[in-house]
Amino acid sequence: MEEKQYKGFVIWDLLWSNLGVRPLRSALSVLALALQVFLVLLIAGLTTGVLTDWRTRAEGVGADLIVQPPNSSIFFAFSSAKMPETLVDKIAALPAVDEVAPVVIVVDQKNLQVVYGIDYERFAGLSKGFKFVAGGPFQKPDQAIADDLAAGSRKLRIGQKATLVGHEFTISGIVVHGKGARFFIPTKTAQEIAGADGRVSMFYVRSKGDTEAARNELAQLLPTYKIRSMAEYSTLMNSNNLPELKPFIRTFIILGVVISFLVVLLTMHTMVFERTRDIGVLRALGSSRLEICGMILGETLVMVALGVIFGLVCTYSVVAILHRTSPTLQIAIEGGWIVRAVLLTIGGAIAGALYPALRASQNDPVDALAYE
């Protein structure tokens, strides 16, 4: 009994001390494992955060339905102005429709900032209107409204000039975020910038309470157009429902697993090679092959634990910095992705440690003790 306890103590003492024999190598291995956690969480957090932000802002407009041209993308930034603005009156005349607001979408090519060209009264009429932090609605073609996050990010004040989509605007008001876009300009101005006179990109529609009735009426009026309910749009704005994003996320996951696999394989293989004599001593003392494997895998799991902790600290630190420096950039770290990142790191590391562990366990004690 005492002999088994002694062997166990020796093995676990070696588990900790061996990682400290080559501190730089161990630290680099932990750093590589942390990099996998960081990559997976940051990429997943960015995609989830951006999609959630777009969905939340679309819902915040106050509409029940979205009307777009045929073959339109659910990403409004890619929506060109193709629909006649004159459809406003036809849509508004439908019995089940309460309010309709045309929107011209223009994108600032420098920073991919989406700007809405709106009829202020109609757009504000979809909900309870904008909640102004300062200033008020635009009154002139060269005035713009900014939300509080965009204003804070660019340090904008009322009456200050701001360059949007290559044109200079005066900020007339700053509103609470969550109403579709970060910046709003008059419809006519947006049409001039987009070269789309008399055309709009989409219509936000609010029903009188029966969304399906309003949708059916719109489908009869505009049979070739794409009509989505806000509930449908919210469901679509999920990374699991966007096949274009899956290969992107999957690539980073595979990259992370490969990194952890190769780093652990190289580290543990080198450790086993350097400790051939020590392993021989343990085998001569009566340590089983399973105990030797357990020691190697134990060292691997210690590195994984340190890597996961360091990776989480780095991830949340970077997210906190980005939230302060870029308030408009939304990053959402979900608990499910944390579990996935940890499991992937453990899986890749154990896979990398299996060969060195098996090789160490099969060392012949006599040969190992004679090894120089």
C-alpha cells in the first residue's frame, strides 16, 4: 500500500516538475493552446455579435414586415435601390397596413458603414419615434442623425461636420441606438448619392395587428417581391442558418484543433525523448504502462487547463478593449461556444499526446536505464 502511494506521489510530482524543466517550451505550448481558445471564441463572438446586432436593430425599427426586391440579400448593406418610391402610396392603401416607410440604403465604402435615407415622419411613425439624446430631426438636405454609439465612437456633437459616404453632413441630432442604422439622412439626399432617383432599397411595413393578412395583401400587390415578416428575418439572422458563414467558422475551428494537436505532439514527444531514463526508473520501480500513459496525459491536461484559462482571460480582455475603442462593434461570447472551445482544445491536445504517451509506456526498463 505504501509502495503504491509512493509511486503515485513520484508520478504526480514529476507531472508538475517536468513542466518546469523547460519553462519556455511549456509556456509556448500553453500560449498555443490559449491561441486556439482565443481564435474560436473571438471569431464566433464576432459573427454572433454582428448578426445579433443587425437583428436587434431591424426589430427596433417597429415594423412587422420587410419588403425587398426579388433575389435580395437578408444583409441590407447589399440591397441596391431598385423599387419605385411610388409604391409607398399603394402599400399604405392596403386595408391591413397601418404604416409604411421607404428606405434608401447607402454604404460608406471606407468603413462599410450603413446609412439609411429615410422619410423622417414615416420612419418615426413605425414605432414611438426616435429618442433623442441631443438635437432633433434633420431639416436640410445636408443634415444627418447619428445614434449614440456611432456619435461616441467618432466623438460627434450637435452642429459638428461628419463625412458620410463621401459627403459632408452636419449632425442635427443624436438618438438612442437600435433603429436600423447608425446614421440617417433625408431620402432625396440618399437617392442622389446612390444615383437612384425615385427609387428605394426596401420598405418597412407595420400592420394593423394582423401580420399575415398584411403579408398576403402585399404578396398579391407585389407577387415577385420578397416579403419577410420580422419574425422570419430574426430567425434567418443566425449563423446556423447562413451557409456562407459555416465554412468560415469551421475553418478557424479546424485551424485551432490542428495547432493544439501539432504543438502538444511536438512538446510531449520531445519531453518523452528527453526523459527516457526517468521513465525507465519508474518502470523499474514497478510503474505500469497505464500509469506512465496517465502521467503524460496528465501533463497535457495541466497545459490545457492553463491554456484555457489564459485564452479566456485574453478573449475577455480583448473584447473589453474593443467595446471601449469601437463601441459600434458588437461581440457576443456565448456559453455554448466556450464549452465547444474547451472541448476542442482538450480533444486536439489529447490526440497530440496519445502517440508520445504510448511510446513512453512501451519503453523497456533495461534499455531505458542504459540510455545516455
